[in-house]
Amino acid sequence: MTETDYKNVLDAIFYPESVAIIGASNSFNKWGSFITAHLIVGGYMGQVYPVNPKEEKIFGRNVYKKIGDVPGKVDLAVVATPAKVVPDVVKECIEKKVKSLVIVTSGFSETGDDGKRLEEELAQMINKAGIPMVGPNTMGALCTQKRLFTVGSPIFPRKGSISFVTQSGNLGVQMLEWAENNSVGISKMVGSGNEACIAKEHYIEYLAQDKDTRVIMLYLEGVDDGSHFLEAAKKATLKKPIIALKGGRTAAGGRAAHSHTGSMAGDSAVMTSVFRQSGIIEAKNASDMYDLSMAFDSLPLPRGDRVGIITLGGGWGVLTTDALVEQGLCLATLDDSVIEKLDTLLPPFWSRSNPIDLVGQVIPDVYMEAVQIVTECSGVDAVICLGMIGISNIGIRTLLSSAAASDMDNIEYYVREAQEKYQQIEQDILSRFNELMNQLKKPIINVSLYSGRRRAGLRLKSGYSEVIYTTPEKAVQSLVAMYNYYKFLKGHGVVE
Amino acid sequence: MTETDYKNVLDAIFYPESVAIIGASNSFNKWGSFITAHLIVGGYMGQVYPVNPKEEKIFGRNVYKKIGDVPGKVDLAVVATPAKVVPDVVKECIEKKVKSLVIVTSGFSETGDDGKRLEEELAQMINKAGIPMVGPNTMGALCTQKRLFTVGSPIFPRKGSISFVTQSGNLGVQMLEWAENNSVGISKMVGSGNEACIAKEHYIEYLAQDKDTRVIMLYLEGVDDGSHFLEAAKKATLKKPIIALKGGRTAAGGRAAHSHTGSMAGDSAVMTSVFRQSGIIEAKNASDMYDLSMAFDSLPLPRGDRVGIITLGGGWGVLTTDALVEQGLCLATLDDSVIEKLDTLLPPFWSRSNPIDLVGQVIPDVYMEAVQIVTECSGVDAVICLGMIGISNIGIRTLLSSAAASDMDNIEYYVREAQEKYQQIEQDILSRFNELMNQLKKPIINVSLYSGRRRAGLRLKSGYSEVIYTTPEKAVQSLVAMYNYYKFLKGHGVVE
């Protein structure tokens, strides 16, 4: 099957009209049970056909003895049977003319020579039939646009536009659980597993032209076909950013990767060079990959390196400035007209330079106005806002303390009202910032200094939306990566 | 007042028997109101005397017109009046023979020359009287052992043994809010403010001999008396670790620091050299300072660089190995007897080398046994455990999914029972690990890969307790810093 073929047929995996689960089960601790449950609970928008020769009903659904018994057509067959019966099961799938396969079963090339032979036979049969196959030894695949959750873990992230190709299934589901917890929108996830037929480069080609994907996240341990990977990545990065993390960067890590996925990790320097040549953004660790993807998905790219900082605490302004400079960006210089405007807004003892310390003035209108003045400044390419978003938490606790100290009777009412008020204020601030971003095409990044989850706003098709980090270093890191990507696109004449 | 004097009198600030708040207030948005409320709500174990010439009652307490009217003795007077009346207030405090002062009021040297003169006069008067004074321009001080929360923000961390000296009040309270949210135990926090009388080096000397402090956290922007600071730090680090973060490391950050606290940031290279000479552990950012302090507070120091990794996901094992090697530690080699023991415990296709991938075997007894075997291995100095702690979250969701898919009636009961069971399992695992740490004096660090807060266990006087991070890189970073500190202590003959 050629590259072009994959691009056209992978829709059958991510947007199937019907899914059969072969090896569906009522036994709680089996993959065939997990996947069936998650597909049902996830609200899959299509037909579900559990297949198992020994069961009558699974989760209240009729069960088919074999795939051939399924009455309708099957776009996707998920296989979760023991390894030794997989070849027969796949044969039946081919006879049934299923359009695509996800083989969850492990026990193939990752276990040694016997498994490798079994996998090769399987791949030959499947390639001959011209069916796209994910795996084997994969955590599964999901697509929020179709509410398709054929994965072994109960992860139901919000619909969005980040898609994740991962050679480690665990890493995939755990990072998607972070996404779900932080309201970060996801389009697709696929565990590439042993990559017997479809490799990372094929998924990249598919996602590059997928209308529901805006950012591609990639975890990889090794690449078999380096030149195809490079070519696929080069084309993709001109359309959308790829944020990649390489596992097995060190010799010891490479050995661990080999025992994990059976892949040869390859030379780390070579891979870094491939990333650089192809415009892939390399993340240092899983957490960074995730944080960078949030920024690329939700914010406009900065068109320069001059950053304005608005802070409610002087110390945080200092640390953010250090991080900016250490990571290669500049503290923007505020021109006189900007200083004059801020003079009319802020108390006389304000810093009169960037970072703009609001010296504890927790007044939403002042804050929003200051951010607008700075964002509009022609010498500012990006803005970092520290301390205002997230402060509601502490505001409510302050109220609570005073109420508790005075033995007030109606504490609950008081607090509920305050919570609503604070939530409204934060929402208003974020809305105003989003308007500013859409109008001026400059990123505004929020840092919540009190405990709280990092989070991204619901990004509409038409506009940018908020990103909230928990440390200033994360905000700076994202700006650096986005500015570098802007320069890459500009160098290729893709943006002005 | 000399260094020795401070060491002896600072108890009056942190362990006062009675506190007067001068400028206490009923107006919700005033510092005098915040501090009084927090002191009361925090459960301060001593007498509270609100002082305000215009009020009768504050939070139901009798109010004194002036400090001289307070009937009993006053160990600590917190001053939150406007700057211009501070000198008169302090005069009255001296007459009243208060034992210590916290001057929260701002508007002194940080605002320019006039403020600087006012501050100098104040310092002279206070030094002459021989009273220790925190500030001015400080967020306040707290001591959990006395339940003393004379701070402007409602932060009530758990009693513990990390003490924090911070030149930025905001940074101080925000980091303590992280501590509160993650159950990390704190002993003291003090915002050093403008340091008119007591400087960072005095606090270090005091905390070095404070029996309730096991780890010192330090945020600093500049140091006035470099040689005193170096000398104090040198002595302190032989007794307990100091984890420090320098704000104003870059020229631009230094200028921001100057406008923030009025302090000259000084040369960053000089400060890094001072840190190195004195054995201070330098953190790269606030989040790292916090995470390192947790580890030093709760775990035994590793006496070597050989690390064992036990993981429930292969990809995470690979990434942890990369982080280990990149940060200068080694992957421990498992000797044959250890491999043999693990062979009897794990399925035949386990990795048979470090990292030990439990290949999805979520069986608590197997997990605990594997960790014990690895920790007991003489070639292992420290252990990182990935994936087991925190998995309860996902376990419960899996149950929920299956229950929801089958339209079960008694979901709530089912889930409650599962939650209790999982919590018990995690508690059992952590208890076993803590026993192992106490017995073998080797650190075992947990990484919870699903969303969740980093957290430290309640450390008993007599033993070590668990630390849970959210990324493997944090675990590795802590081991590196602890091993370096071990070598520092060994080089000075303090440990074997």
C-alpha cells in the first residue's frame, strides 16, 4: 500500500460508521471488556458489534459469534483476542471486507523472534488485502469528532484539534488524561504500537491533511524509514506544527526503548538533525510537549521577540524577566506614549517600565486596561500576564477567613455569591484578552500563580482562546517555540 | 545588635505568647483586617490584641486605642498603619517594651529617597532599642508550630519542617499556598521585605539552629553584606540544606528587581559562586525550589548515583532513563540474584533489566515485592517508582465506565467501595515504601503519571516519608541535588 493510499483510507479508522470488537468480553479485567465499555460510554456515533463465540450479551448488546455473522458492513474491526488466534480472526475480517483494523493484542515482534515471524505473516496478509491496520500491540485509537474511544483506558478528552501519534500507549493515554483534566481539546490519538503496516510517517501524512487537526503531537522511540519520515514531516510542518518528543535519547534510554517496543532508537543526534531539517519542534519531556501543544493550538504566533509582562507581584516579574532573557527573548521597551497612558491608570509609585508591576492593585478594570495598552503597543510582540487569573481562589478564601473570624451566620451564602462574582470577573478578563488576540494577532499568555490546573480555553474555529500555565517559565518556553516556528514559516514564505 | 543577639531574640517573632496588631481594622480591604482575621482563623496559640484608636470591636474582640493600653505584655507587635505614623507607633512600642516587631507597611526605601530616609531613622530607633524587626514592606511572618499566621494572605499550610525566607512576599505566600494544596509541611515563612534591620543572613543563622526547621528555602534578589551571608550560609549548610532561588540573574531581571525591592541584584556569576562555596543548592525556578525542598525534607540522601526504575509503562521507563543519564546519574545494573528473584515474580516476557517494566501488571503485591527486591539490591542507591501511585483514579474510572455501560443501578455504592479499596491499597504501598526507606536509608520516589497533585507525606520525627511527583524529570532532578549534597557533606566529614 502506498503513501497516497494510506491518506485516503485512514478515515476508516478514525471516522468509521460501524465498529466490531472481536474479543469483546464480560470479564471485567479483559481488554475486550474495557474497550467495549469505553466505546459505549464515550457515546460513539455509529454501530457497535461485540464479537465473541462464548457470550450472548455484553453490556446489554447482542453478541455475534464471529465477524462473519455481523449483519451490516464493518468499517473498523478492533481485535483484542489472544495472539495465536489473531491470524484466523484477521482472515475472517478480510473475508467480511472490513475497511480497517486496530490490533490491540500484544505478543508479536516485541517478544522476540517467534513473535516477529507471526507479525510478518500478519502484515503480509493485511497488506495484500489492502486494509489499513493499527498495531499490533497498541493501546488503540480515538477520535473525538466521531466520539470514537476504542482505547483500553477510560479517557474522554474534550473535542478539539490536537492529534497525538504515540509509540507508547501508556504515555498516550496518560497525556490525554492530563488533557481531559485541563479541558484541553483533542482530535485524535493513536498508539502506533509495533507499526507492522502503518508507521508514524503515514499518520503524519494523514494528519497533515486532516481538517480536524491543527497541531500534531508525536512521541517516538525509533524510525524505520528515515527518509520517508523526513519527507513526510517536511511537508506537514509547512501546514501545521509538529511537537515531538524522542524517547531513547541516551544510549541507556535507547536500550530501554529496544526492550519496550523492539525499535532501534537510532542516533539521537541524527534524530535532532532530522527534527531541525523538517521544522519539527522538539520537546524536552512529556510535560513540555503537552504545554507547547496547548499554546500552538490556541494562540496566534508572535511575529517578534519583544515581550511585555504585567504582574501582580514584583518577584514573579523579576523571575519572568530572567526566564525571558535566559531563553533568548527580549523584554519589550515601552514607548513614552504607553508610559503616559499607564501613568493615568496606575498609582504614582508604579515601576514605569516593563515588567509592569500593578503593585497589588487587584482591580479587574485596571488590569484589563493595562494589558490592552501594552498589547496595543507597536514595540510589543507578545504579552505574559501573571497573577490575576487564579486569584479568585485566594479572594474567596480571604472572604471566608474574615467571615469565619467574625462568626458570621450566613457564610455559605456569602461565599457562593463571591464565587459567582469572581468567576464572572475571570471570564470577563479572558474574553477581553481573546478579543484582543483576535484583533491584534498577538499572543497573550496567562500564568495562574496559585495552585490550579493549566488549562486551555475552548477554541472556536474562528478565533484564538486563552492558555493558562502554572509557572512563568512554561509561558516563556511556549513563546520561544512559537516565535521559532514563525521564523521557520517565514523562511519558507508561508507567512509574511 | 550582633548576629548572636538575633539568634537569641528571633524566637519572639516566631514563637510569641502575645501579638498586638496595630492598625487592626474592620474595613474588609485593609491589611490590618486581613492579618487580624488570619491570625484568629489560623488558631494562634496566644493572646491577640487588636489596636486601633477608632474602633470598639474587631471580629468580636476588644480593641485598644493604643499599644500602651494593652494590659498584658506584648511579645510581637505587627504594624499595619500608614507609613507616616509608623515612627510614632514604633516609639510607643518601644515604651511598651514589646519584644519584637513586624512592619508590614510599605512606602519606605522601595519608593525613593524620602522613603529611604524615613526607613533609616526607623532602623536607628529600633536598633538602639535592641528589638528585632521584620520589614518594613513585608508580607509578614508565620510559624505553624505556634499556629502564628501574621500574613496578608489566607494561607494555612500544614505543620512541618520546611522554613522559607523570601525577599518577595507574593512569591512566599503563593508557594506556601502550593504547599497547603499538596500537604507539604511548613515550619516558618518570613518575608524579609526591605531588610532595614534583619537581613537574610540573620534569618539563616536563626533557622540553622531552629529545632523545628529541617530544610531552608530562600528566595533572594540581592545581598547587602556578601561576606556575612557567605559565612552564615557556610555554617548552616553543614547542619541542614538550603535550597535557594536567585531573582535578577540577568541584567534585565536585575533592573526589574531593583525597581521591585530597591535591592541591587549584584552579579549573578558572583552569587552562583557564593552558592557553590557555601554548599547552597541553587534552584532554576520557583517550582524546582519547591520540589527540591519536598525531597530534602522527606527522603534519605542517596549515597551513590545508581538508580533503579520500576515502571508500569515502557515509554515512561525510557524517558526516565534518558533524564537520569542526561542529568548525570546512572541506571543501576541488576545483579543475577536480583534478576532471579524478579524472574519468580514477573511474567516470562519482562524486560530482565533495569528499568523494570511490570508490563501493565497492576497487582499491588507484585509491585511492592518488586520495589523491595530492587531497593535491597546492593548496587542500587535510589529507586524511582512510576505509575502505581495515582492509578487508583483511573481504576475507579474504569469501573465507572463498565458500570455505566451496563446501566447498573448501584453505581454509587460500587464506586464508593472501589475508592475505599484503592485508597487503602495506595496507603499500604506507601507505608511499605516508608518502612523500606527507614530500614535501608535509600530514597524511593514516586511519580504519579495521571493528573494529580505532587505531594509529600506527613513526615514523622523519627522517619522518612513518601514524596510524589507528577513527572519523572522532577524525581531525577531531586536525586541529583540530594546526591550532590551528600557528597558535599561527606567532603566536610559530616556524613560517612
